[in-house]
Amino acid sequence: MKNETLAIHIPVASLGCFGKEGNPRGIADNYFENRQYDSALYNYERSYPLLPRQTIKSYCRIIKAANELGDSIKAAQYGEMLSDFMLDRVTQSGNKTRMVMMYENLKTEKMKARQKSIVCNIMVVMAIMVLIVVADSVLIEKRRRRHRNEMETQEKVKALLEEEIVSAKKDSRHKEEKIRSLEIELKKALSNPDFQKLPFDKKLETLYAMPISKRVCLVKEANVKAGAAYPELVLSENQMTTLVNAVDAVFPKFSVRILEQYPRLKRIDVVYCCMYVLGITDVQAAALTGKTHQAVWTRSLKLHEIFANDSNLQLVLHDFLKSW
């Protein structure tokens, strides 16, 4: 019944809410102030205000008007409605308070969650930073150890190279001393007047025993091939000159005599002739001079033409040396 009454009277209030004269509640207030309780009660029942404080005021005046008119039933009815309305107000206030508390709790929980998230993020960032620092430390330590190992290896290699250099110097010094002693012996042998009286084979053995001859004859052990380069075997200009001087020492004035007898020869031809005396082939001569096999072979054909002899050049030159 209470809800039905509210449902009936609230739309009426919405129709007459503008102006005091057109509003039944305003008319009821006028009647109530003039102590015309029956007319006031009639108009109050037709209109209920929308604002809670106006509703309470209207209920109180209806109850008073009903009591003044002796209508206890209506006074009890609206008293119950007032009680229910006030109870609803209290309930709404409690709900509002609970909602406010829930909202505050929600805000507090959100704040705590945010703070917890911030703390977690800070801890994660700190953990990452610690991990990075540890990783950098490990990498630095590994690099330091690697650098130390490399330095130790370099020191070992350096020490080994220094030992090899010292050993090589000793060997070189020993070889130089041996070569010097051989050269002295050769000079003594060559300066001996009886040396020129030796047979050709003995003189040739003496030539083979000379250091420059041994250097030249290394090409025989290299198994050289035509068309290939052997820079480690190429003779320098000084070595070529030394070779010519060695042949001249064993066979006096060989280079001068061959140039006088065959003026068409070139200086390199004399070097080739000295090599041919030692049994060097065209391929080996190309490796010793750094020239192509084709160039050396072409020059050897020229030598055959100059000497007017198609025989082996080594034999031709040996015949020259034997006759001189």
C-alpha cells in the first residue's frame, strides 16, 4: 500500500512543481498556515514533493492535520509512512557511508597495489642492474684473463724467437767463420803456383767447393719446373758478380777471355756461362736469375750460335777451360 501511494502521488508532484499557486503542495501549505486542516490534508495527499526534506515536512503536516481533524487512521498511516521513509533515509545513509568506506578501501587497495607494483618494478630494475653489473664483471674478468694469457703467450713466443734468433746468429757466425776459413784456404790454394798445374777435374772440384758455388747448386735439390717462380732461389747482383769472380779465381781471366774471344756476348751471358760450367740447366738458370724459362732457353740458343757449336754448353765451356 505504501509503495502504491508513492507511485500515485509522485507523478502528480512532477506535474505541479513550478510556481506555488499551481502546485497542490503550495496550496496545501497555505491552507495549513491558515489552519484549514481539511483543505490542507486534501492538497497534501494530492502532491508529494521530490526533495527528501520537503517529503518529511509534508508527512509531519499531514499527521498533524489528521490529528487535528481526529482522523487517527490516516495519522497512523502517514506516521508509518514517515517511519518507513526515515528508515529508508537511514538505510540509504548507511549504504552511502558503506559505499564511501568501500570506495576509500578501494582507493587504499589501489594505492597499496600501485606502491607494491612500484616496489616490484624497482626491485626488478635493481635485480637487472645487479645482473648487468655481475655480467660485466664476469666479462671483464674473462677479458682480463684472456689478455693475461695472450700477454704470457706473447712473452713465451718472444722468448722463443729470441732464442731462435740467438741460435741462428750463432749458426750464421759459425757458417761465416767456416766460409771465411774455406775462402782463406782457397785463396792459399789458388795463390799457390802449383795450383794451375793441377788437372782440370781437380780445379773443377775446387770451384764446386767454393761457397758461392754451393749456393748456386742448391737449385739442383729444389726440383724446379719451367713456368714457376722461385724467389727464394734468385741470386742478387752481388752474388752473380761473386760467381763470376769465383770462376775467374779458379780459371784465371775466364770472363775476360771469353768476352775477348766472343765480343757478341753480354754480361748476363757470362753469368749463364759460369752457371753452365757448374752443370746448371736452362730451367735451373731461369730460377736463379728470376727470368722465364723461355727467355733463358732463347739466350742459350743464341750462345750455341755465337759459339758455333750445337753440343751441350757445359761440355763446350769445359773444352774452352781445358784449352786455356
